[in-house]
Amino acid sequence: MAVDMATIEGLCKRRGFIFRSSEIYGGFNGFFDYGPLGAELKNNIKQAWWKDFVHKRDDVVGLDASIIMHPNVWRASGHVDGFSDPMVDCKESKLRFRADQLFFAEVKVDGETIGYVSVLEDENMQRDAEEKAAELKRKLAKQGSLGEIVLKNYMDAKPFEYELIPSPATGKAGSLTPPRDFNLMFQTYVGALRDETAIAYLRPETAQGIFADFKNIVDTSRVKLPFGIAQIGKAFRNEITPRNFIFRSREFEQMEIEYFISPYDDWKALHRQWIDACKAWFVSIGLPAKDLAEDVHPQEKLAHYAKACTDITFHFPHGLQELQGIAVRGNFDLTQHQNASKTNLEYFDEARKEKYLPHVIEPSLGVDRTFLAVMTAAYSEDEVPNDKGQAEKRTFLKFSPRIAPFKAAVFPLVKNKPELFNRAREVYAKLQNRWNVFFDATGAIGRRYRRQDEIGTPFCITIDFETIEGNGSVTLRDRDTTKQVRLSVDEVIKHIEEAGA
Ligand code: ATP
């Protein structure tokens, strides 16, 4: 079902998946904290990725490089000079916008432009602009003039000085500065000196750590082309307009692979294989194939060194947006680092008896965006009978058992029967050896089920009188169908295992 961002954000907060960073101080824009359930879900996403792309592949090895690296890494990679977004400021409100995301409605009266309404690029904001513009038009019509409203992208418009009526945040009229380049890297100082020579950067991507360690890995691991180096880690970007919850934040995590290939390899075929493997992985963690699409970057929009780039996009609450980028980058990065570091980074191809700099295919994915995609896909509502048999609205998260924070919850039917309670604790302890499971003895059983539904626990196991008085069987309830079956504890374990937990 289509779910809006506010609903997801609300559920994340209410159930302890995600909080705003430093919330007791009013929050800190672009930063988030993952609460108890969020930390579990995020870890499970990362572990599933590592398992499938590192452990289950003979041709990929892992790396965990430092976040702060020698500043020359970022000079060589082009980030110091070129990692920027165009930015405009509203002169009155001092609000800052990413110019390529800024839309505005141009208001024309009798063919003459009288002003603009600014909005940011996304469906809701565009709708806001249209509404504001329509309101203006109505006002104009009252005054007897015929207004015309045209929605435009700021970057396509000239000249760059506009009057705004009104600025979206303050409601006051404002005007915008021309766009300027704004470097997205966070700076810090390393060592006791606080001058230019001590400036270092928090990495804006994990990929450069892989290139910088390429030679170390070739020299120490028995890797042969084609092979990949994978890394999961934090990245930092001083985004001008962090927005859409965790979709675009200032501190986030990436899961990146540099897949090194020979210049003689068929890169098109390998690129296709990576796109397919990444899409299959998304499906394996519960994203419906129908919600995934490919966005092939046109040749003219590619960086000069890139041969191709395809984004895997997903239907997020705010529209079809990039989830992962899979770029074919030639040997640009290794060439840059070889030249800047004056270190030979060539690979010796034994079969060809030839040295060269390998080319790369780069699948680059955000953990947080994957988290948001998983939340969006899992969010479900239906109606189920409550304890009194009346239909009641139910909100549940249809997480794949593979990544669900809790794989199962164990309940004694009632709390005050020691035999039931103790048997439930035993079952709980047994499952705990294998999985992250939850124990809950309080409240009506229906409410306990509902609580687990809302946090996406795929199975609930109830220990009842039949368990202790009969053959030891327990009930296993399925989150999605709410159907219950009686099974032995061993059968329950097998069932959970077979579900992919
Ligand atoms: P965008 O165009 O959305 O800014 P990008 O093309 O700059 O993204 P890349 O540099 O290709 O992104 O980063 C690779 C991946 O890292 C993205 O596909 C996304 O999943 C994730 N990512 C990038 N920037 C952010 C961010 N600010 N917050 C969360 N995830 C991000």
C-alpha cells in the first residue's frame, strides 16, 4: 500500500526504530539515531548484504578503512575541487536551498511576470507551489487581472535574481542569490595545529578507502581479476537540504563495492550482472520487484571518465528515487591515485603477461535508504478480529524474516501460572541461542500479538495449557495471515529457519 513519509516517521519514533539526533536539544537537522529496533534492523540489513556479497562470493573480499584519510586522497579523487552542489540563499530568510532541487511557480499577469513562489523538488512541495500559485491567481482574479502560473526549475531559468512571493518558510517576500558551488565535505583538523595544513575531511563516500588500499589487498590476499572489495561504513555529506527523513541525511552509511575488472573484459555484460545481482538482493530482503526500476543515465550526463551508470530506483513515499547507483568508472580512480601518490598501482595479469590499471564497476548503496525502502515496503494495514470478535484496524510491518528485528516472540498464555511461565522461559532461552527473540508475559494475548505485528515480528509462539498438560506442543502464529498452528518446539524452530530467519 502507498504510505506517506509522516506515517513511517511516526511509527519509527513510536516504536523506537529511529529518533531525531539530539532530540532533547531540539534535534539536529540531517542527523538521526537508530533506537533499539532500528539498530537491529539496520544490522540485519548490513549482515544480509555482507553475507550475500562477501561471504557467498568467491570473488569479493572485505575492508574496513578509516573514516578520516590523508587529505591528498580527496584531492586526487576530485572531491576537494568538485564534490559540490549548486546552492542559493534566500536573501531575506537566510534559508539555503540546493539550486538544482529548487522549483518555483512564476506568476504572470497580462503576460508580465510579477513574481515567483519557490518550492523544493518533490511531489508534495510541487503541489504546495501549485496551491500557493492558485491562491495568488484567485487574488489576482479578484483584482480584475488574469494571472498565469508557470512551474519551472530554477536551474533552467535566467536571470538568477528573483523576487519571491512569498518565501516558503517565512511567508515573507524574498529574493535569491545566484547559485554558488558548495562543497559537501565536512572539514576537521588533525593534530594540535589549527591551520590550513591540518585540514582533513570526513569521508563523503567509502569508495576511496578501497582505491587507496587496492595495492595492499592485491599484495596480501590471493585475489585475481575480476575481483571486488566491499566495505560498509559511515559517510558524511554536508547536504544543503537534508530532507525526506533518512533518505538524505548528513551522516549516513554506505555499502559499496569496487569490482575490479580487466580492460579486456566485457564491461557491459558485467555491469548487467551487477545490476541483476543487486536487484535480486533487494528482493531477497523483502522489496517487491514491482517497486524497483532502473534509471539509465544518458551518455551526455555521465562524468567524463564514466562509461555507464544505472541507478536502481525504488518507489519511496516521496516518489520513484535513487536507491543505489551502479557505475562503470573505467580506471579513473586508480589512475588519479597512482599519479598523485607516485605509487605504481598496476596489476600484473599473468595470463597476458601484461601490467595495467584495472577498470571498475561500482555498486554503491546507502544503508539508510535501504532501511527506508524496507520500511516503506513492509508497512501494511488490514482488519482483523479483536478479542471480542469485532473487526479492528491493524498496522503491521511485513518484514522479511531475514531482516526482521525479532524473529519470534514467546508468550506464556497467562503470567500467574508458574508452570506455564517457566516453560515459556525455557522455549525463549532455546530460541535465544539462535536468534534475537522477544519475551512478553503481560497483557491480553491479542494485544501482545498486535504489538509484535507493529514491529514486524514474523512469528509469535504461545505456551498454553495444552503445552504443559498435553504433548508439549505450542501455537505458532503467522504475522501476515494471523493463522495459528500447533507444532512441537523443534518443528517451530525448523519453520522459522525455513522462513529464512
Ligand atoms: P543523490 O543524487 O541522491 O545526492 P548521489 O548520486 O550523490 O545521490 P552517490 O554519491 O552515488 O549518491 O552515493 C551512493 C549511494 O549512497 C546513493 O545511492 C544513496 O543510497 C546513498 N546516499 C548518498 N547520499 C546520501 C545521503 N545524503 N543520505 C543518505 N544516503 C545517501
